[in-house]
Amino acid sequence: MDARRRIPPFAELSGNEIDNPVDTPDNDSLPDLLSMVEQNEALYAALAGLDALPRQLLALAYFKGLSHEEIADYTQLPLGTVKSHLRRSLGRLRTMLTIKD
């Protein structure tokens, strides 16, 4: 955990990155942007459909980047329980996010 604290929150920009800004979106990329927004809304709705504990474990794994072992230490849960909750939760999310035609 100490190694993560040593990483500065924002990396300094070099002169090249300032002189060459990121391309601005054109009209062709707007549908892609809308699709991404819709996917994010679907993901958050699916996450809200999970129980609190599995949602917290997923957040620790994917948003904090913790390993299964780190999550088990942090939550004081057995490693097998953490792995089982994560596997079942990912399966539920996959089912909820599958597009039904």
C-alpha cells in the first residue's frame, strides 16, 4: 500500500503533450460517445442490483485494484469466500448486461 501512496495523483505533462492536445471528437465519434454513456448507465444499474457485500468486493477489486488476497485481508473474510462472491457477482453482472434482442 505504501507504494501506491508514493505515486503522485497527477503526472506532470511534458511539453509535447501540451503542444499536441488530444484530438477533439468529430461528428462520427458522437454515436460512440452516446453508446459509452448508455453502457455506463447499464453497468451502474446492474451494480445497484447486487447485494452490498458483493458490490463492495467488486469495487475493491476493480476500482481500487486490490487482489483477492488484499481484499480478504482488508475485509477480514476468508479468501475462498471473497473469490466465490466475486465469481458469482461477475456472473450476475454478465447476465444482467447481456443484450437481449
